[in-house]
Amino acid sequence: MRIDYLYYLLMIDKNRSITGAARELYMTQTGLTSILNRVEEELGAQVFARSKSGVTPTEDGKEILSIAWDIWSQWTAMLELNRETSMMEPVNVLTSPSI
């Protein structure tokens, strides 16, 4: 699964709405629903029960989302570590005399 798809799942969970998550992600609701369907197919489980009032995690979905939040936390920690180490590297600056 792509890491951005994992993030989309988390935004749907946070908003408890595909439409709300799509709005926050600057996506169409149809596009996000399509991605969610592919993710659920890949996982072999329905993550959210859908209704007119929004979505709620299924029992499988609760476990999947718990793991997804952990993965996202680790992913952002890795990115932060990379930012910290890259800030410590010297920066070469090329200058030329002005005319």
C-alpha cells in the first residue's frame, strides 16, 4: 500500500466522513472513495461502515486503523530524523564575482 493511501485512511477516520476527508485533502469524494475501495480490497477487509451520516470503523477497521496510526507515527518520526541529520550537513555555496 502506498503511504499516501495510509494517510487518506487516517484522514477519513479523523473526519468520520469521506466527504470531509476529501475536502481536507483537496480531492474529490469520488476519487477518495475509489482509493478507499482499492485499499479495502488489498487488505481483504472493510475498514469503514458507510452511512448517510458518515463512516464508522468496522471491528476489523478498528484494528487496521490502530496499526495505521502506529505506522504513520513511525513514518513521520523517520522523516523528522532525516530532517535533523540533513540540517547538520555542511552546505556548499558557489559564488561568482559580480560584473
